[in-house]
Amino acid sequence: MKVCILTSVHPAFDHRIFHKQAKSLLKAGYDVIVIAQHDKDETVDGVRIVALPKPKNRLGRILGTWRVFKLALKQKADVYHFHDPELLLWGWLLRNLAHRHVIYDVHEYFVDTILFKAWIPYFLRKPIAWVFNRIEKILAGGVSAVITVTEPMKQRFSDCQMFCVSVHNFPSLEITTRAKESKEFDSENDQYSIIYTGRMRKEKG
């Protein structure tokens, strides 16, 4: 079975998409393609990458979603798995016109983050968030399934999508194995040195 992972925002080697999802699917026996921002088409660790040019601005990113859709159709995959809300319409079309299995992977509280977007005028943020909340639920209800990263987020989609599951974004177990083998591991006190690798921003708490 062929799985095609789509993202118009994240780079090809995004940790959640490439290292956790694509490699896990490959290990489970799937043929895996990732359509993402990259400088060339290539195969890395058995995963085929179809390159998207990096957009110059937000408008270019939105308009570039049509390119993602065209590239996705060419793959003729059995399952399409996308990560970005701007791909919702194309995901809905892949499901309802191309009749493919389509999964919407939600790992951000997009409605809430709109309230923090500095490039959106303050007085427009709440109306835009309200409209987006309704459009997102309508389109999410028309795909095959929705994956979220928390239980509260799952509840938000449960009223519009009966196939909704939460898959928490935990670190890979390989990280703890490497930590035990490193000098940072204190075997006597059974303690680790932990490094946070994400971005610390106001909208992320």
C-alpha cells in the first residue's frame, strides 16, 4: 500500500513527519512518499521525497497548495496524510472526487494561534478565528479520519468526524536508548539530562 504524506509548511525532514511518521510507516511495510519543501527530489532512508520550492511569502505558500494537490494526484497513493490547514480543501477533494483515503493530522490549536498572529490586524483576529473554526470542522468532516495530538483537541473534532483518534507527540524511544549510552546518563542516580528542542513562544505557553 502506498502512503503519500503532504505538507506545504514543514521541511522534508521535519521530525514528526519524516523521522516519526514516514520511517514508522516504512518499517511497517508501506511504500512512503513525502511531498514537502526541499531542494530536490530524492530518496532518503527508503522514503521518497518529492520536492516543493520554498515560498517567498504567505501568499506564495497559499497559492502553492495547488501545486501540492497536483503532485499528490500524480502519486496515485492509496492513502493521503496531510498536516496543514491550508490543505484542507485539497484533502477534501482527494477524498470526495478522487475517492482516496485522506487523513487530516492536526498538531496545532490553529483557531487559538490565529489570535496571536501579528500580521493580522487585531480587530480581525476573532472574526477570522470564528470563520476558520467552522470551515475547518466542515472540511474535516469530509475526510476519512482526523488525528490529533491531545485528548481535548480530539473532543473538538469528535462532533464532526466519527473517525478521530489522538496520537500523542512523544519523543521516540530511540532517544532514551541513546541517552543511556551517553555520558549524560547518571547510572548511580538513574537520572537524565533533558534538552528541549522546540521553540519557546508566547502562543505555545
